Amino acid sequence: MHLKEWLIAQIDSEQYEGLLWENEEKTMFRIPWKHAAKKDYRQKDDAALFKAWAVYKGKYKEGNDKDNPTMWKTRLRCALNKSTDFQEVPHLNQLDILEPYKVYRIESNQRTDFRMELTLFYRGEPVLELTSSSPEGCFILQGCVPLGNERIYGPCNAQQLSFPSPASLGPLEPGVATALGQLLAHLERGVLLWVAPDGLFIKRFCQGRVYWSGPLAPHTERPNKLERERTCKLLDMPIFVNELQNYLQRKGPQPHYEIDLCFGEEYPDAKVPKTMKLITVHVVPLFAMELLQRLQFSQADAEPDVRAPKAAKEEM
């Protein structure tokens, strides 16, 4: 992970005293900044964050390297100053108090990846695919979003994934076309999905019920219902980054980031498999998928090839 993702995960973990958000919007944060020469300096607590960064970057190995809190602090300070993701806010710094700290602002100068890969299924068969890239999200709905109702329906520039008519799909199982038609009549206002800096969100507007499964779903064996006109977080970025960090350090399983939506029928359903549901949508936030893949490749490149000596011997 880059410094930005790593540091946001540490702030949200709340495991370092004095490292916390400065504002509710989570665009600025405080970082403890006590000088090692102070009488009340406690290396275990006051240098913990700086040490963690050194460990993460492979610049310090517990038990092998000599403790150097001054160097640890210098490394993180240099990383913050060098990064284009952060800007120090000097007038908010408090360096002459008992527990001094600096304040940094997180800059939004890099492109927050809004793409989502959506696949629509009717009775387990894929009928439509879309890669949404709008910063304002994607509507999944029957028909079109009425213009002029942005206050009710959300951003008017969101992309649209419209449910295809059952008649356009050719012959279907007896009764399936009728059931699909009845369900689609209740999905006129659909749902809105969008990616934000802290995760993936959804809001249901349609009359028909919508259920979901994913990493933040409260239940894995019984239905999770989306409440109407209430924003729900489907994927939490800080949690995902934390789980990704643990996975790469072999401290936990690979994090989940894919979402399933089910329209009109309860889901998850222990009695009926997903492939038997009338309408489902599989959602993949591409920022999460690509971050995982990129870090896996980086980790593979960093690991030594234990087969090299054997191969060299065989060639000789």
C-alpha cells in the first residue's frame, strides 16, 4: 500500500494514541509529534506510529535492528512531505502543549477510481454487462430516471443500467417471463450505486424489495434487506485496506470486495441458490480488485525465487 492508504487505515484503527481525524469530513487528521528530548517522552507510545511505518517499509526488523525512534520519525516526516497526497496545515499545529501534534490535510489530487463492473443475471444467465465510470454512480432500474428530479433521485449524470425486457431474450422457461414482467413493474425507480473515497454505497428508490450480500452484510445465511431511500455502505475502504494489509502479512484471509444484489426475492437464501433467483446483479468495484492484484504482483516480485539454485544446477 502507498502511504495514503496505509495511514488512513491506521487512523481508522484507533490503535495509536493521538492519531485521529481533525474534522468530520475526514479530510484532515492529527498526528502525534512529541520530541524525543522531552522528559515525559515514552518511546513505546510516542514512537509507535513511526516505528510501525518503518516496520511496514522493511526499514526496521524487531529483534535484529537497533531502536532508532529519531530515524523512524524522520522517515515518516519525509514520506509525508514528499507525498502529493498530503499537505501540512501549520496554523493548526499544536507543538507547545503537553501532547503536541501536527495537522495534515489529505489532498484529492489523484483520480478516487469510480469504476464498477456490473453483470445483470436473469435466472442465473448473464443478460447484460456494464462498466460504469461516472463519479456520480450508476442507476440500475426499469426505464429511465425522470429528468428534473435530482433532489429525489440523486445525481442526474449517473450512468444507467436498464433491465432488458423478457421478450427480448427469446424463449424462457414457462412462467419465468410472466414472473419477470411482474417484478420489473416494481423496479421503476431502481437503485443508485456509487463509489466514494471511503467505499461503495447504494440507495434504493424502487418500490420492489432489494436484498444484498457482501463484506459488510450483517448476515451470510439469511436475507439482508435494503431499506427504501436510505443510504447503505456496501464496502468500507479503510476496513478493506486493513484486511488487505493483514492478508499480505499472512495474518488473515483474502479480503472480500464483490457484491451481489437480488431484486424482489430474499437473499441470501439457504433454500434457493442464487442461480434460481429471477434478477440478480453482480457488482465488482474495480479499485478494490486492482489494488489487491497490484499488491499481490508486487509481493510476488519481492519474494526470492527458491527454485533458481536448482535450475542453475540442472543447466550445469
